[in-house]
Amino acid sequence: MSAENDPITDPPACSGCGTEMELAAEGTMKTVPVIGDEVEFQQFSCPRCGQGTRFERSGPDDEWSRPVG
């Protein structure tokens, strides 16, 4: 598996308390049910304060990014 296909290897730090976040969920979903584009996601949560963040990408060659909106 090439580097661009790998999940995020360095979990993000919580912006609230600085603790390393833990992977809470990952998978794929459609942006709009039935007809939408499929995106891959990883969701992280802070074990200390409960804050969370989510990263998405549209395809295996895309970089992980936080969704806008």
C-alpha cells in the first residue's frame, strides 16, 4: 500500500487541550444518499475532553482534509 493510500498515521492533537486524539470511526459514505459521490472518512475524538474532528477524501490519490461547511 502506498503512502497516499494509508490512513492518517499521526493522529491530530486536540485543539482544546493538546491531547493526542484517538481514531473513533472510519469508513465510506455518500455525500447525498443514493446519487452522491462516495467519500472515505476518519473521525477522531479526544479521550480527555471529548472534542472531535473528522477528515475526508474523495479518492485514494487525494490528501486527507477537514470537510468545509
